[in-house]
Amino acid sequence: MSIILIFTGLLLSFLILGVPVAFSIAATSIVSLIIKLGLPNLSFGMIAQMLIYGINNFPLLAVPLFLLAGTIMNSGGISRRIFDFAQRIVGSSRGGLAHVNIIASLIFSGMSGAAAADVAGLGPIELKAMKDAGYDDDFSCAVTGASSTIGPIIPPSVPMVLYGVLASVSVSKLFIGGIIPGLLLAVTLMVLSAVISAIKGYPRGEAWNAMKILSSLKGAFFALLTPLIIIGGIWTGVFTPTEAAAVTVVYSVLLGLFYQESSWQELFENLKHAAVTASAIMFILAAATIYNAALARTQMPEMVIRAVSAVSENPFVVLIILQFVLFIAGCFMSTAETITLFTPLFIPMLEQFGIDPLHFGVVMVLNLMLGQLTPPFGIVLFVLSRVGNLDMARLVKACLPFYIPILVVLIALILFPPLVTYLPNLVFGNW
């Protein structure tokens, strides 16, 4: 137990001092290994090799590729075309632009795989349209932030790639397992938006017009094919998630050139942005390799299992405890950092208590999406505050009602695991 206290205390001290998470994880792990093995028995050459080989993993190539694809689509006019199409489909109902916001996020989620990319790409378009139509800024920003949480649930999903690699769970199964939860989240958000719109008397959009729908469909048709290509290709086994990411990048470049709304200079800037973002994530994953070694040597997972077993051995209760821990952590760390830190620690526990790691992974990602909307470090809040020009306190207050549908879906997934596991088992069987 003393090694757990030393490890936890040292890690928290580094984080409080503002040391980057990757350095904090690596330094804490190395100190723990020195305490356990002794300095003469610790090979720093081996640690260097761990850093290199920890990210020498084919599925991890999907992370920078999906990030790049999302960045290209943000600058290639694709976001606007998706929004225009969604507006023609569902914009005629009361509070229609709120529904448009959610549907557009649902479609865009099938391309970017990241909540922040959704807010940065669709956010300015959605907020301007809602403001021009007479919606107040608080509601507009809240529904934009809440709808962005669909991004990492609907495939593709960068957090699911990270979890799949660390937990040795099929990324393809995780992607397919996120379809039903993502659709449920969209529906519950639309129900809440409809209620709020009716109470506040928000306006209706233009009435259905078949010619305008066909015109917007024509403009967005090739963009709308993107999620079908990704999901369909993985579903049918034509390509793996990593290959799907590569196909998405090529397709997004071709779309930008086809729509004549992207230049080679913009492509170069997109490459730089995606490289910087991906480098930070990959460095955290490299540090996680040392962290895994420290966990194995110090037997911390076994100690945690014994501590949890003292509370309850009921799988449902254990799942609730783990999700509560993840929610607290997600309020203070990014999704990538939380997944990297807790997945290696929790996986042995899932095996001990008979919890399906596929089910746990999807529930975990949805839980962490709530953290992205929660202060003090919710990244979606920071991006949205800048895009929507709204102060943080006012934005958090506006987002509070939208925690309800996310929590409802989260509880439903915990209570009914087949909502996650049915489709993957149907498509892939038991492989």
C-alpha cells in the first residue's frame, strides 16, 4: 500500500506544479521502479526502448490520421455544407436550428472523431446561424457544446483508438459499439432542445421545400458519404480502422479540392496543426509504456483490486465506482490523459470482476465526454468560450441542463450493456 501512496502523491505533486502529464507519468513511474528494484537494477536503456516501442503500433496511426482528416474538413467548406443540409431536413420545427446543430454534429462526428474538432469546425457556423435567427447566446453555446460530445462516441473516435490499444480491445468493435449510444445521445439531446425551445418560444425555420433539400443534398452529397465509407468499410471488413483513417484523409483532401474551397497552403497548415496535436498525444502514450511496466513491477493493480473488493465484489457496484473515479478525473485532465492513466490500472480489475472491457470502453468514453463539458478543465468549454465569445461562468450555467441527457444515456448504458455490445457481436461474432 505504501508504494501506491508514494506513486499517487508524487504524481499529484507533479500535476499540481504544472509539469506536463507525459513527464509526470514517466518521472513517477521511474521513481516507483527505482524504489521497487533499486537504482543499480534499473536499465535506463530499456526505458528509452520502451518509449520508442510503446508507440510503434499500427492501430495508433489512426490517431494522427483522424485528427488530420478532421482539420482538413474544417477548412475545406465541408462543415458548412453539412450544416446547410441538416438545416433543410430538420430546421422547420420549433427551435429547429438546435436540432440542426445536433444532426450536423452527428454527421460530422462520423468524420473527425474528436469533440474539440466538432466545436472548432461547426461551432462558428452554428452559432452565427442561431444568433441571426434570434436564439440567445447561452442556449446556442450550450447546445453546440453538448452536441459536440457525440463526436467521440460515433465512429471514428480518437479516444476509442487510445483505449483499444491500451486495453487490447478490438478498435473495430469499439467503433461499431459506439453507434447505438451515439444515436441515443443525439435523440435525448434533441428531446431536451425541443422542450427548451417550446418553453422559450424559439422560432421555426423555413418550411420543407423539396427543391431546396435536393439542392443542399447535391452540395453535401460527397461529404455525407464520408461516414458511410468509414463505418461501411469497417463493418464489411474491407479495411481496418487505421486504413479507414488513411482513406478518410485522402478523401477529405480530394473533397477540399473538388469543392475548390481548400488550397495547398491550407493543407500544409492543417498538416502542421495535426502533427503538433498528435505529437502531444503520442508522447503521453509513450510515457504510458513506462507506466505499464511500473504497474506490473509494483503490483499496484492487485492492490487496487483488493481495496475495491473490500467495498464490494458486485460487478455492477464496481462499475459504478470506476465510472465515478473516471468522472472526477475527467474534470481535471484531458480525455487522452485520463484514458492513458486509468486504463492499464483498471483492465486487470475488469477481468477480476467479469466486466466486459468492450462495454466498459464505450461507457468510459461517454463519461469522459461529460468531463469535457465540466469545469475546471473541460476543453470543449474553453474552445466554446472563445468561439462563442461567452464568459466561462455564464457558459457553464447554460450547459447545466444538457448534463441531464448525457447522464441519462450513461446510466442506460451501464444498466443495459447490450446497447453497446449487441452490434459488435452481431457484426464480428466472438473474434
